[in-house]
Amino acid sequence: MFMQTMENIYLDNAATTSLSPEVLDAMMPYLLNEYGNPSSVHKNGRNAKLAIENARRSVASLLGVHHSTIYFTSGGTESNNMVIAGMARSGYIRYILTSATEHHAVLHPVEKSGTPSTYLAIDEYGRPCLDDLKRQLKKLNGRCLVSLMAANNETGVLTDVNGAAKITLSNNGLFHTDAVQYIGHYPMDLSAMPIHFASASGHKFHGPKGTGILYIKEGIELIALIDGGGQEKNMRSGTENVAGIAGFAKALEIAMRDYETHKKQLRYLRNHLKKEIKERIPAVVINEDPNEEGLYTILSVSIPFDDEVAGITLLLDQNGVSISGGSACSGGSVSHVMKALGRDKNYETLRFSFSRYNKAEEILAVIRILNMIYKGVDSI
């Protein structure tokens, strides 16, 4: 079951994106010439330190906060761990509230934190229920950490982060959002939101892998996970990735500069593919809230399992299309998110995720391949 396609159609951008040429240009000086250690006092070190602080100011300005609240990390996973483990070690929080549809970079640190925790109830789309958040926080009476993602990495469903953060603040809690799938795809004014912590990762919006940030609201004390030379104001010791930091800042600048154009482009690609899949596979379940617009970069669909057509992710890969499976067929593990949504049996879930480098002709090719898989023909 093969057909001739383009060299490669990459629709797994929620996993990682390609590096923007503009971002690479911003990084090159610090890979080749300005390679000094930012902690050194000589000119080379000062130049590297200046690059970091310029990047910090740029990122802070784009997120609407003071530059002193932005800390550079290796990515969203580290940032999430810094918040959860750091607050647990501080002894200030007595309880953690999160949801079953969070990324493992939140769920696993919560499990290992040694702090009592509870999953909030979720609605049919996997979104945390704010009424349950109110109930839980009133019962716990303060000093809780609430950690909820801004956009689900498998389904693209958006959480009412502002509403959840307001509830948390009104009940004397601290609020963290894993914004890895949100920052870089939407503007976010953190100063206008009652949020205490926010995580982001550069490779989700055409920045370099191994780069991220953690926003920590002014006045919040967090116990560092990594001790050493005291970099990042003693919050994240270790020689800084100067080129990566410069790349992160440039990638976020480009993402916000071109936000409206890219959103329109990707929403069109997503909705066109969604329409065609629904027409060809009527029993498909679209993993979204039909009443609320979700993340425009992700389309998650669950297809009833068919013994004759199984392993669709692999079949697409064999035909030159790269996607992810939110859940697996009979031979693999099932996503915890799909389990929470009740798609753990008799479904195969496909996650298509888009970037500004995807083209309409690629979507047409994917539709032809899916049609071939289900109808046994190679054209539509």
C-alpha cells in the first residue's frame, strides 16, 4: 500500500519544529566567534553575558513582564520540574492540584514530589473543571500549588488559564501553567494574569532544541534544583547555552511578529484536513471542543479500530508522512490523555500538527494517502 508522494510531509510539529533560518542566523555568532563563558570577566565573557541579558529583556517584553522574572532553562520539562520540585522542597505548599491530562513533565514530578496531590475532574474534552477547582481549594484552605497546562499537547484543547489562576489566587494558592504548546503560538501578557509560574520551550516554535524559560513572579521564592556556580541568579547553575538563548529570543520575536498571518494559514490547513477526514471516515471522533476554538496547530482524531486498516501512523510514515499517534493500535501503549477521554479501546488516534512551513499541497497529498488507505484507491 504505497504511493508516490513528496519527499517528506512533516506534520508532527507539536513534537518539534524545524529551526528557522532567521533563528540560526541569530545563533551563529555565539557558536563561532562570541563563544566566551558568560561568567568570565574579560571582553569575550562580557559579550556573551550581554547577549543573554539582551535576550532576557526581549523575551520579557514580548511576555509583558519585567526581565528579572525570566529564567533560561533547557526546556519545558526542566521548567516544570523546577516549579513542582522546587515548591515541594520549600515546604510552603501543602498540596498540589493538577489534572490527568497534563504532560508527563508535570505528572511525574508531582508523583515524586512527596507532596499530597489530587487530580481535578475533567470535562468530556479533557479540560479541568473550574467548579471542582473551587471546591478543592476551599476544602484545602490555602498553600496549594495548582498546575494546569494552557493548551493540551495531544488534543489542542485550551484551558481557561486566566479563570483557573483567578480562582487559585482568591483561595491563597499558587498557580503554574505549562504553556509549552501556547507560548509562541499566541500572545501572552503574563503581567495581566494572576499567574505565578509559566513554562515554555523554544523548539515548539522554530527555536533550538534544549532551550526554554521559566517565568517566576516577583516575590516568589523557589528552591533551586541545580546548585553550582550560581548562574541565573542562583536558580539554575551551569554554564549558559548562549547561542540557544539568543535563538529562543529570536524565535519568540518572529512568532509574535508573524502571529496573525501564521494563525490564519495554519487554521485553514487544519480545518481543511478535518473536513476531508470527516467526509471520508464518518465514524471518526474529533478530539476537540466543538463549541470552543482550540489550538490551531493541532488536529487530533480518533478512528474506530479496524483489523483490516490498523497502524495508520505507520502506514502514513511508509508513504512519507510524519505524524504522531495520541494512542496506539494493538501493539503499543495507550496515551494517558486518550485513556482519560475514553479513547483507550477500539480507537486509533492520530495527531496532525502544523507549522508555518506546511503548504496546502501537502494537505492534499495527505488526504489522497488517507483515501487510498481506506478506499484502496490512489486518488480523490
